Amino acid sequence: MQKITLAKTAGFCFGVSRAVHLLEEMVARGERACTLGPIIHNPQVISYFEAHGVRVIDDPAACHADETLVIRTHGVPKETLETVGQLPLRVENATCPFVTKIHKIVQKHSTPDNVTLIAGDPKHPEVVGIRSYCRGRSFVFNSLEELAQLAERMPSLDENGMILVAQTTFSTKTFKKCVKKIKLVYTNAVIFDTICSATEERQEEAFRLSCENDAMLIIGGRQSSNTAKLKAVCESNCPTFLIETARELRAIDFSGYRSVGVTAGASTPDSIIKEVLKTMSENLTQTGAEIVEKEATEASSEAASFADMLEEYIDSSSDQAVVGRVVAVTPTEIEVEIAGRKHTGYVTAAEYSNDPSVDIEKDVHIGDELHLIVMKTNDSEGTMALSKRRYDAMKAWDELTEDNEATVEGKVTGVVGDGKGLFVQYNGIRVFVPASLAKRNRSDSLEEMIGQTVQFKIIEVDRRRRRVVGSIRAALREARTAAAEAFWAQAEEGQTYTGTVRSLTSYGAFVDIGGVDGMIHISELSWSRIKHPSEVVNVGDTVEVYIKGLDREKKKISLGYKKAEDNPWEILRRDYPNGSVMPAKIVGLTTFGAFANILPGIDGLIHISEISHKHIANPADVLQVGQEVKVELLDVDFDKKRVSLSMKALEDEPVADAAEEAAPVSIDELAEQMQETVEEAPAAEAAEETAAEEPAAQEAAAEEAQAPAEESAE
């Protein structure tokens, strides 16, 4: 029996669905439109819209006055957008939010001096658009081999900083390999994983299906990058076929395969997928083929859930809004009075809030006014069933429709699937937040966020499908931007902050001081010499810092971490006067002395003459590096940072000829010494007389000098 398995992630992704629905609604309203480049990379979709009067143009100037210009999902270069803005045109921007996110990352983090690396196809319109936002040099590589060649040619490319981004449809497997290479070669690179989460999910599922089945069928446009990546992912595991429509199935013989996996690119409409499956089923009915559709994607199941919410929350037959005053509260319901009504109203705990943990007795008090929706009226009993959560949901939809860029607050109620995102309750509406937009850092846990109240921005509202998508990261980014503006408005050198270490590099530590990041240079982390910042701080540490320098133009902050009271030179000045004795460690030897460490960061010189009372030819003859010794502090020149030390000062000064006096003396030697003493006595007396009378001494000396000469002459 043959089995056909359809991937649960097959079909339109979030960005493509958003763009196609936008264009469909314009066509349904009878509006004339043209797209700047193909709206998506699928020839069947393009043909469909062309048949409904939608033109594809390459130049904004070609847009007619009665047409609306729609920007394609892949985005356009920055210069093109600027040109569009100068023309008197109606414009709808259908650029995928994930692509726009990359534009913002590159525009924010690239500088005229640093380098931007882009993983992707250099000819793809998405990559062309990304490069236009780079403020400095940019390089594109499409494989690990191309990256290796670039690194070999330009190994110092990151000397002034580097950022890495990826085309949204780039291979996740290849990207991970490239990241490892970049971390080895370009240590200063800041890496942004911008591959679309939908792309990653599709590729992972396609890989699993290709391992589980005898063959794979990929449905999608041949010009589509993500479709090509799906084919490449599967080819290494089993025979893989790529088709655009069901007609191409005629050329493929599946009779030799027991099971076939089917997936589709992000630009492939559901109608084409269904047609392919139907054709495969009809062709293989006689063989007993079984079609297995995996669970719907999180996006589609989410859409269905919002449709259910519409029926659950808004009953068109009884959607009258009223205001009730609370007259009684019990653990299970709230009793209210409604002005002008004879009926008594009741709100059950389930209809009060979507949050089951809410304690209505603590949340609601007698006399409170509640905005409610009438669900049901029982005239015979004189009661009304009311709902607060349905009113909140209706109001929330109205607010979101009016301002879908708002920052709102909600409670995280659960994790979607296997870590694909979060569900957040906002006034009765369940908002889906993709994993890539839910966390500040990739290492953060989604499960730990359950139950937390979070702020998020609404990035998509589809009231017709009752679908809302939010971004926690966008709200965090907006908050950081506001905090940064407030910081720069009052920042001055010398101000102190409590910050959190966000990242470490070989040259310092980056610290979040409340909306902005500053850098502690490695030389500012310790008074002693260190090889890496991790010797002093780690990511996540809370540190006390002060502003050492500000560059308002470049928005750079230099932070200080070392405290003046910890300065070893100040400790030396305060605690160690000249003459102090302290332990030291020999750290260097020269021909003129030895250098010894006495305090962290302070080395002093023991001159060769101060090592010992004995004569030393070379310090290395009596000392070695690493040896522990005791020294006396002789002198300190604090201006020149020089310290003089002595080991000799701690030794007893030897008595002259002590060894010789102690040695035994023979009788002959003693007699000789005595004779010398007797002979030296008159000479000593004569010296004293000479000193007493100088003229007489000079004459006596002359006579004594002449006497031997005369005797010799005779």
C-alpha cells in the first residue's frame, strides 16, 4: 500500500499570506493595483492576479494615477522606497515583517566603519534590499565554502566591528555551520539569527519526512528561494521531485515508492496543494493509496481558533452593551443592577474573565460599575445572563482595528506547540506571539514566561479571520529606545549606575545600564593585568559602574568599573610607609637586579646591590622567578610609579674578618705578629711627634731620607 503524507507546515507562511490577502481584498473591492516586482515567487499566483487586472511593474514611475502601488513581500531597496515616497501615489507596503526586521537591524547596527555579512543569494531581491540599508561595506556568501574563501582573503575584516544577518529563507543547517566558522575567524562579529521561524520549521519537517519516506514531492515556484531550499534539504535522504502544478505529476512515476512525503514552499497556495493531492489520490486509487494530512500549522490552527472565538464571544443576536452596578459578589457569580431594566443581571465567573485564576471576590466590589454584553434574557424569571469578557473582547477588537501599532499589556497563558510561540490574553482576545518575537535573548525559556504579565506590540490584526499577532521584542525595543532618549537627555560623566553584563568580548564587557549599553574596557575591569574580561565578570552579573566618557554623536558610552579606593598605589601610600617589611614574589630578573611583586599591579626593583651583603655577579645566581622573599620598602616615586626594595636590609651585617679571628694561630705565626707589633710602636710614636710640630717633622723626615743615601755613597 502506498501512503502519501502531507507536511503540516506546507503552504503559505505568515508574510506571504499577509501580502496575498491584502491584494485579494483590494481586488474584491474593485480597486486597481500594481505590484512593484512579483508580489511573491509563484507564477500561478501572479497569473491569477494578472487575470484580475493587477499589473507587475519594475519602476514606481510606471504606476498609474488610479492605481495603488503594492510593495512586494521580499521588500525593495531603501532608495526605491525613498523614490516612492516622493511620488504622488497611494502605497500599500506588503513587505514581510521579518524582512522589515532585518532592514531595521542592519540600519541600526551597521556603521560606516564596520562590516555587514549577509548569508543568502546575492541576486535575490530580498538580499539586494537588505544591502541597501548597510551604512558600511557589506559582503554576501551563499555557502560555507564562500564564507571560508572570504575569511581566507580578508581575515581582519572585523577589526572595526562586524554584524551577521541572514536571508529569511537561508538554510538553517548551513547557517549554523557558518556561525561556527565566523566565531572562529571573526571574534568581533555580532550575530543576528534572522532566518524566518516558519522557514526553519518547514526545513526541519521536510528533513524528517525525507528520512521517513521513500520519496519526496516539493510543490512550489522554481524561482522561489525557500522552495529550492526545501528540495536541497530532502535530496540527500531520498529521491526528490519539484513541481509547480498538478499537471507535472504526469511525468513522475511513483509506482516504485511505498510512501511519499509532500511539502510545499511558503509561496504555494492551498488550492494548488489540494489539487496535487487530489490528482495523486485519483491516480493511485487502484493501489489503495492513503492520504495523511498532518496537523494544521500553528498559524492555520490559530486562525481557526479565532473563528471559534468569534462565535463564542460575539453573538450577533444578543450583542447589546449595558452598564451594571455590582450589588453582590460570590465565589461563582456577580449580581448587578442595570439602570432602566427590571431584570436582575448575573455574570458568572467564567463570563467575567478569560483568566481562570482570577478571584472575583477580590477583583470586584459592591458599587463597582461593569461594562457588559447581554447574552440571554429570561423574561419569565426576570433575569439576564451577562458577560464582561465578551464586552472586553469587542472593545479590544475595536481598539486594535483603530491602532494596530499599539503597545498593550497581557498575560501569557501558554506555549504554542513545541516552543513555536506564546499565547497571550489581551482583554478576552488570544494573541499569538511567535517564538522569534517573544524572547529578548534566544536562550530565554518560553515555559518560564507562562503566567507573566508582558507588554507587546500588535504587528498584525486580521479581524475577518479573528487573528492577532504580537511581538514582545518590539515592545522591549521601543521601551529601550525611549529609555535611551531619556538617558542621553541627562547623562553626564561621573554618574553611577547599577547595570547587568549583557555580553563579553576580548576587549571588554558590555553592560545594560537601563535602556542603553555601555562598555567597560578590559583595562578598566581590574587594577591588575588580566587576559580576558571573564576573569572579573560574567554575562548576567549585576555590577556597579560609572560613566567615564560619552560620545553623543556616535552614541557610545565608556564605563568605569575600578574603584579609586582599590587602587593599589593608594593602598601602598596609605598602608606601607618607607621601611615597611612585606612579602614579595620574584617576577623578573635582569643583570642589574630583580623585579618583585608586592601588591596586585605593583612591582618593585631590588637592585643587585640590595640583594645581599655579599658580592653578587648576577641576580640569577641567587634568585629565580616565582621565588617568595621578604623585602623592605626603601623608597617610592608615586609620580613615576617606581618602587625601590631591599633584601639586604633585612640581613645582619657581617663582622669583618670574623672567620680569620676565630681560626687557630700557630706559635710561629703568633711570634711573627708580636715582632711586627714591636717594630711598629716607634714608628707610631714618631708619627705622633710629627703631627705635634710640623716644621720639625719636615726637617727630621728630610734627614732620615738623606741618611741612607749618604751611607750608600760612602
